[in-house]
Amino acid sequence: MNETKHILLIIGGGIAAYKSCELVRLIRKEGMTVRCVITKSGQEFVTPMTLAALSENPVFTELFDLKDESEMGHIQLSREADLVVVCPATADLMAKMNAGIADDLATTLLLATDKRVLTVPAMNVRMWHHPATRRNVQQLRSDAVHVMEPDEGEMACGEYGAGRLPEPAAILTEIQNMLGQPAPAMMLSAQPDFAEAEHRPLYGKKIIVTAGPTHEAIDPVRYIANRSSGRQGFAIAQAAAEMGAEVILVAGPVHLVTPPGVIRWDVESAREMQIEVEKALPADAAIMVAAVADYRAADTAEQKIKKKDDAPTPLALAENPDILASLARHEKRPGLLIGFAAETENLKDHAAAKLAKKGCDWIVANDVSGDVMGGSENSVHIVTKDGIESWPKAHKEVVARKLMEKVADVIGN
Ligand code: CTP
């Protein structure tokens, strides 16, 4: 029998706060209960009355609302929930969480809770990319706080980029996912043996992940590249590390934070990527998510190529090594070898052909005809010699976790 799950929703101040109303509705629709806590600045955007009506529960705003400890103390409020969700999480709120500041009800609850915390950031793109926020996100993740990646797009302030609150449906998926999962091992430090055996199915396994595009130099200032953001590969590396694996992430040029616990080797070109991947062998599994350039400039000019008055300079190309195919033939071939196939048409046929051609065990086929490259969601089909499994479109982090669970079924403890 499924027990009713209880969510404690902490709403920070920001224009995206209005979306928390929709999130409350979705959580309730799934049969869960929700108690809301709203910060002082959150109340500039949403009223406690609205949240009380939607949640059908009292809404808490002040630490002193809770002074009657016999009724509902802050410790009890932070502990009775199955999951704490911070949505939207402003840059300021995340900085306080990171520093352990407890100067209002929301931050006090976050410091007092013994439950998993899902943080859903929303802020201006420059605030999101600011080194201070990057540091805070990285540290929160190391502290086992689950920080979702914000969406990219046009912002309320008129700028464009990463920092939009993910859609409430995607947040709900993440909530369900976290409720269905065991807590990360570091939250179970009182029972390390249990954590390693039960909750870290990839403990003791080594996994290589490639991610991002490659850049193939034409001259000192120009290169051949593609639109890969690296997000899917980084999410896979993170999921593998969370499940206890030793992860070597060979990353092409991307601006992403290294997930906690992951060893990252940065490369530029396909040939450099091949060298690093081979250095990382042997491994129990390799997941080749990188969008490797098939061709490079046959010759890299030492000086910047100058524009000519007559005809444009033709660009001669040379074929790059196929890292995945060469790994399949390698004497230290990883036990489980997974390739990705980015396709814009005839996805399943092309993927099945790629599986045979590359000699890998699975192909994860994704349709990149929309905004998958750089976007936050992915819809994939897992092609193996036994057939095709199609997964519903989901946030890249959710796809990553599901894929790593499937990997753990094959190579895990
Ligand atoms: N791959 C690789 N080395 C290359 C090209 C691709 O390791 N030089 C890997 C990718 O990391 C991915 C898989 O092969 O896991 C398929 O990549 P994709 O670009 O879809 O396939 P290609 O072989 O390049 O085929 P095409 O571009 O014709 O679709």
C-alpha cells in the first residue's frame, strides 16, 4: 500500500514564485499533502492566502508563528515532511543554505531538516552564471542537496539564457523521482555498510563518460563545432557518482560545473578525447555521450587564414577516429559499452544500424531535431540486440538516473 507522502514547500522571492501555486496543485493532484513556508520576499509575489487555499493547510511565514512549540515547532515542521522542496530558490536563498545561515523560518527549517532537499533555482542568467552562485551550487550538491538545472529561455527581465524555473510538471517528476529513491549514501553515514551495499549499486565500479562537443581547429581563432551542451553527459556522470561509481568524465569544451565526486579531464578535439578515454581504461562501463566531430580540418593553419579577394579558401577535411567503434575493438573493451545516437530523422532505424556498425552493447537514440541540444529535456529510445525500449520525454537528469539504474542492473552490485 502506498503511504501518503508529505512535502514541505519553501517558496523564495522571485517572479517565478507564482509557478509554485501550480506546483502545489500538481502535488495535491498526485495525492500528496503539501505545507507551504514562504519567505518575506516571496510574499511580494504570492500571498500566503493563495497558498493556504491551494494546499488546504496553514501557511507559515515567520519563525515566531511557531513559538507555540507544543502545536508545531520548527523542528517538527522540518522533520514531518518526506521531502523538502525549495521553489523557487533564489541566489540569495542558496547562498544562505550554503553558508548555514538561519535568520528566518525558511533557512532555519533548511538547517534543521533531516530530510532530502530538492532545490529548484530561478534567477537572472548572470546571477546563475556568477562564480559565487556556481560555488554555492557545487557545494550544495556536495552536501547532497539536489539542485535542479534551471531552464534556458527568455527571462522576465528581458534577458535570455539559463535561469528560468523549470516547468512545474518537470519539478513534479523530480519530486516523484526523489521520493522513489533511497537517500544518497552521505546522508546515511550512520550506516555506511548498508549505504554501500544497498544504496550505491555502482560502488567499486569504474565508469568512463564522454560529454559535450569537440572543437576541431581550423586556425588559431576558428574551429569546427556543434551545438552539444554537454548537459546529458554531465547528468549521467553525476548520477553514476551518486550511485557510488568512480567516474572519469572526459569533457569537450563546455561551461558546466563538474558534478561532485566526478574526475573530469577536459579536452578540445576528437583526437585528444580518444587519447584520454584510452588512458582511463580499463573500466566496467563506458558511456559515450559526446557529440564528437566526424571531421576535422585536414591541416590546421598556424596563422589566422586571411580573406582573399578572389575565391574563398576551400576547407579540406580529414576523418576523425571513431572513439566508440575503436573502444568496441579495444583489448580492454569495457564490459558494457554504450553509445548515443543523435538523429534528426528515421531515429530507430539509424540507431539500430549504429549499434551494429559501432559494435557497442546499447545505443541511446535521441531525436535532436528540436531543441534537445542545449535544452533541458530529452526523449530517448534504448536500442539493444534484444529490441527497443522507448522512454517518455523527461528532464535530462531524470533520463540520466534511469539510464544509470539500467546500467546498475547489468554491472552493479
Ligand atoms: N562517436 C565517437 N567518435 C566519433 C563519432 C561518434 O565516439 N568520431 C560516438 C558518439 O559519442 C556517440 C556515437 O558514436 O556515442 C554516435 O555518434 P553520432 O554522431 O550519432 O554517430 P556517427 O557515427 O557520427 O554517425 P552520423 O554522424 O553519420 O549519424
